[in-house]
Amino acid sequence: MSDPIFHALSFEAVCELLSVPAPTLILFHRNPDGDAVGSAFALKRMLTAMGSAARCVAPDEVPHRLRFLSDGQESVLPESIPPSFEQARTVSVDVASPSQLGSLGERFSNRVDLMIDHHRNGTPFADHYILPDAAATGEILFSLARRFRETGKLPADLRVDSLLYAAISSDTGCFRFSNATEKTYRAAADLIANGIDAAEINHLLFESCSLEQIRAEGVAISNLGFAAGGRIGYVTFPYALKVSLGVSDEHLDTLIDIPRSIEGVRIAFSVRQPTAEGVFRVSVRSACDYDVSALCATFGGGGHKRAAGCTLEADSMDAAVKRLIDAINPDEIP
Ligand SMILES: [Mn+2]
């Protein structure tokens, strides 16, 4: 059997497809971030306003710190889909590859009608609209929302605007990362002109965290490691530590920012052990032109040039760290 052929759709084709009212399931990725959640719930509101029933679904629940984006939908797990909801259409947002759908992959990945995404090195699993130069999936949805408003299909809605802003701000680290382009800033400016409360959204995204998160960061800081003469910096978080501190995976999402912020560190990574098994979840960031998505691809992961991730198996945390460091040629770090 030959592989199915998926098509890159035009902006017009995507607009046309989404304009047709149909009950829609909106999928987003595991370990969801602000772009995934903000984009999914913005699209849900847009489609609802255009006459489609819509529901967001993901393999993991929305983490506590991002609950302010999920508009009262109690759960996003597939078990929570009401039996009466029969989707006629499935759209994925911010999902680069079937593996990012985790437990949903088997059930849904071959039933997706449209992928909307901005990852450069993914594995498309449906007809798609992928803009690698967009800072966030939310930036793509901003263009769609604007078109729908210009053509009278979608009324103005400050909540949609707030969700889109949150998505964009989240993936640009509050507009600090190099992925934030002039277009990104213009989208944000339009959303602010519409009347959203950007300061409040950014406060909730970046200046507010749980006590567990601060405790986890404290321990991680005392466990910092370095390689390549300080040009590689990393934090580790073994399962035993998670248990003894009583923290969950969602408290560990920001650990990567610790080595990333240290002077002289060009490549930063965090390695976490979600369960007692020898499976390690890795996040990598680059503060230079070193392509960390290529690095992660060697372990079956992916992402963006300066922000990527992968999962790897190893006998111990030390072995996992060694595999990563060995995969980085220090001579190739600019
Ligand atoms: Mn994204």
C-alpha cells in the first residue's frame, strides 16, 4: 500500500473549508503549551460563532496554569467527548507529527481533515496549512480570524482576540524570542487595538506560578550541569525528586529557562524523568544558530531551530545526559 498523499492547502482553501458549518473536533498536542491551548480554544470560539459545534481534545489535560484559556471546558481528554457529539470534521492545531498526539494518535491521526501548524520539521499526517515563519499557530489563526471578519463571517470577539494574543505571546516568550517578527508584532498590535488586556494575559502567562514550581526550580538550580566549557548548560529532574517534592510534570515546564538564562550558555537543555521507567523527556533551546531541532530529530523528536524536544531511553539520568552531550559537536556551536 502506498503512503497517502497529503496536500499543502492555500489560505483561501483553508478559509473555505472552515467556513462550512460542521461539528468539529479540534486536536492539540500532548504536554500542551499556551500556543496549543490558546489556538485550540480561539478556533473553537471562531467556529462556534460561524455556526459549527466544536470541541477541543488532547491527550493530556490543560495544565493548571493555562486553565484560564480553556473557557470552562472541564476536560479535553477524549473520554470527555459527549456521546452525542459526532464530529464531521477534525482539525489539528500546533501538532507537527502524529507522535505529538500521544494516546490520541492511533484513534485520530488518520482522521484529520486539516492540520494548521507552524513547525518546520514535522511529519504531516493530513492536508495541511503550515507556515514555518509564523511565530505561533496563534499567528496563523489571527490571519484567518481577520479574513473571516473582513468578509462578514465572524463578528468581533474580544475573547477570541485574547486567546490569540495568549497563544502568540506564549510561543514568543512574551515577544522576546527571535521567532517574533514584524508580522508577529503587528498581529499583537491589532489585538491590543481591539481592546484586549495584554498586561493581564502576560501576567498570568509569565509572572504567576505555583509554589511547587518555585520549589522545583530551587532544586534544579542547585543541580545545574555544564559541558563544552560552559557553552552547554542543563538541568535534570529525576523521578525520585518529583516524588519527594510532590510536584507534577506541569511544574517542570519552565526548568529549561534556568540554564538558558546563564551567561555564556549557547545550548541549554532540561532532562526530566516523568515516570520510574528509563524514559526521559528532553527540552533543548539554542541561544545561537545551532539548530536544536536537527539535534532532537536524531532522537526521533523535533521542533524549531531554537526550541525543540525529544524523548529518549537510557539506563539512568546520567546516561541520558551523556547521550545528549555526545550528540553535540562542540566545534559546531557558533
Ligand atoms: Mn506553537
